[in-house]
Amino acid sequence: MPIKQEDKYYLGNRNLPAANMEFEWTPKMVRELKKTRQNLLYFAENFFFIVNLDKGKMKIPLYASQKRVLRSLRDNRFVACLASRQTGKTTMMTIYSLWVACFQEDQRILVVANKEQTAINIFSRIRTAYEMLPNYLKPGVIEYGKTSMKLANGSSIGISTTSSDAGRGDACNVLVLDELAFIPNNLVDAFWKSVYPIISSSKKSKIFIASTPNGTDNFFYKLYMDGLNKKSNWYAEKMMWYEIPGRDEKWKRETIQSIGSEEAFRQEFDCEFIESGDTFIDEEYFFKLESGIQDPKHIFEDGAYKVWEEPDINSIYTIGVDVAEGVGKNSSVIQILDITDLTNIKQVAEYCSNTINPYEFATKVHDICEHWGSPPVLIERNNSGAQVVDLLYQNYRYPNIVSYSPRTGKFKFDRMGVYAHTNTKYKGVMNMRYWVHELKCIIFRSKETIQELKAFQRKPNGTWCAKPGYDDDRVMSLIWSLMILDSALVQRYYDVIELDDNGKPKNIILSEFVHQNFKGFLNDYKTENASDTWEPPNVVFQDINNSEGPSEMDDLVAQGWEVL
């Protein structure tokens, strides 16, 4: 009985041939099938398609570096590829996984990433490439989901994350690992113990690992260096940014300006294994920083609120906020910086408390912001931070809450504040490192802030945080206060008069968008410095009260004001 038309395709999708679909083979189709089965590069150059938003379905020209890596995958069992950003490593994973699944029988391919969404994105590209193959090159579909597919030739592709249970109990012929360098060592150890026995049980199984560098204290670094130095059966490959046509020194300079850090470029594009465990600032520079330490001019709330300079209507400020639970552990911190002169940024005030709850802290943030002219304020919205952001907006209608998207680095007004995503935090740290370490233009008055900076270091997985036993709440609020100077944000709140060679603002003035509004300050607080008294500004008034008896001007004179 002939097969019905609708039964030829999986769920009626004409891009998905059913397992029982039959073809009338032409001599050309037979030749193409034979070539693609035998030649990985022929498959990649002739039948691997992507969907371009403007051009639709199209082939992609393979770079020389991509062809080199594909040959290495073809000829070696274990390949560790050190890859610069944006060099097409995901494309390599997609091409190789699809080729094995389609043209080798009974193969199980497992794609593993450190995050589930990353693994799903890679698999989505595999599915798209499969659907765009000519039907006569495709093994029929038995199962076809968002995280796995099974084909009529007995092969399958699935995804997983780097957990201790990844791939456990299942045979695996090809293991594809993405960004292994960014997985914490404890997870890598458990994952490797789970997966490697599965791979090593077969003499033909293969592993392909591709990652950007992330320091030296991680599993990927060891695998790659052992392969590079011929100390193992791993084959070391490398894909560099300058191997991509059109990328030259001009492109490099523009990219450094875009990411805001030469160090970040060295790691992510030059593929340097920058040492982990590094402190944030060179040790010798701390001596210079410590020379700026001063006793506060004003101390409020039992030492929680310290002020080194009084608000000045002619100055420009930024404020960064880190929020804690208020249960005596981590601290909620407000950092106020004077950025009037970007060659001489000054820490002018700091609030730090580990007992204030988020609701009360929202009020505190509002009051302190108004002390300093209602400047742009960037608040970390993780956990209790979201409550503070929402209260500041809904209850107080604070006009200058900065919004920062972790994906795009741009404004996202439906979610004010900043989510301390790994990438966002890294970008924030690199931005702060630029101002503090490279330009050396920030004067710190707070001894506690400098102490936290000393203990702020790079972890083995590349992230930055405090050493065990230390806090980094002051540092994180400092990161957010300086993040407002990021290229994606600064032009909303300030008119940028001049940029430096790294694309950072060099000279700014307050934008018309921001209206300064100084309120309260010393009128709201009673100074707790016994030796400190506030002197009113030398403002002159003319007494126009001609009535008998004491006037309001008499009261002002009694308080120290002058009369014209």
C-alpha cells in the first residue's frame, strides 16, 4: 500500500521526513549523499545553512580557522579549542553534531553547557540546520523536541547542563562541551566523574570542548595546556579574532572602547589566561589610595552615615546602592561620588548598615539622594533590592532611577535598577577597574572602602568577590555608582562634551533631562561629631518688614545670617 502524503512527514512538517519516508533517488542525490557522508568539510560548505533576517536561508562562508578546527575534530578523539569571542565556536559545535547524527548510525551526541538556556540555544541552531537540509540527506525523524531529537538511523542528539548527573547511565559517542572554563571547579569535578567514564568506555567516542579563557585555576586550562604541551591525548586548537576577515587594529580599538577595558579584551579576544586570585588593585597602589583617607566632616546615625564634603549645587554626583536583608550579616550600602571633574572623582559620602530592613532602607535611599540633588542612582535589584527599587519608584516617584539591562547593556524601563548577573557584574568590575586602576583618578576617603577593595579578588571561575571572611558590600555599591558612567548610560543623564581614547567620558555636564533638587541634609540630621558645627552659608537678605516688633529677619540674624 502506498504511503499517504501526510504520513511522509513528521507531524505534517515538510522539513521533517518521517522514519518510513521513501525517495526516488537520482544519480546526483546518490553522489551528494556519498560525498557528505565521507567529507565533513564538503557537508559544512555545501549543506549547512542559517537563517539571515535580511536574506533568509543562506550558506555561511567558513573561515580558515573554522575549517582547521573541523579537520581537527575529524582526525582527533579529544579536542580542546581555545576560542576568541565571536569566532564561530557555536557554529563548529552545530556542524559537527549534525554531521555525526545524520551520517553515522547509532550515535548519541550530548551537548553540554554551563547554563540550560545556552544548551537550548545551541540545540535550536542544530534543529534549524537539520530542517534546512535537503530531505534526501536527512534520516527520518522518530522524536523531535526542544531538547532532544531521535532519528531513524538510530542516532540522537540531546542537551544537558554541567551537573553531577549529566549523562549519567547513558552511553555517549560524542560529547560537546561549551565554555568549560566558566564552570566552578567543584561542579566540573562532579560532572567529569559522571561523564568521562561514559566516553572512555568506547575507543571511538569523541569529546569537543570549546571555551574562552577564564584564568588559570580551572579544569579547561589544564586540559588545554596539557594538550598544547603534548602531555596528554588532548589536541589543542585555537581560534583568534584576527583570523576573521575584516578584523584589524581599528576593529580592536573599537572593540576595546565598546567593552570598556583592555584587560577584558586580552582575556576574551586575545585568549590570555589572566591569573585568577589577583587582587583588584596592585599592592603598591594601595599606599597611594590610603593617603586619601580622612576623618568624616559629619557622622550621623551612630556612624552609619559618614559625610566628607557637604552637597554643592554646582557639583555633579552619582549614587550606587547595594541592598542587604538587614539581619546583621551583609550590609546595605550607599556610595556617593562627586564626578564633576572626571580626572578627580571624589568619594564624598557613604552610608552602611547591616540592621536596616529593605522597607526602611528605601526611605533612607530617598532621603540621602535628595541631600545630594536627586542624582542618577543605580540600585542592585537582586533579592531585597527589587523591593527597594519598587518602593523608591512607587512611593516616592524618584525621577532618576537608572535602569540597566544585563543582556544588552541598555535601558530597560520595565525593570528599574540592575540585576547582578555574572556578565553584568563582570562588566561593572572592569568598568570600575578602569577608573580606579588604569586612570587612578578616584580619591577614597573611607578606610573601610579601601579595606574591602584590598580583599576584592578574582575567583577561579573568573568572577570577582571578597576573600573568605571579608565583605564586598561597599565595593559593589561603588561598582554601581561608577556604572552610571558606562557608555550605555552616561548619555541619558549627562551631556558628554569629550570622550577619551577608550571611549569613556572625559568631560561631562548635567543634562537638561536631570533637574537637581537639593533638600534637607544637615537640617534633617543632628551632627554627632562633638567638635563639628555647621556654619550657615553667607547669604544676604534685605529686610523689608517695616512692622513693629521682631521680624522673621531677626530670627535669621540670631541664627547667624547677615542682613544687608
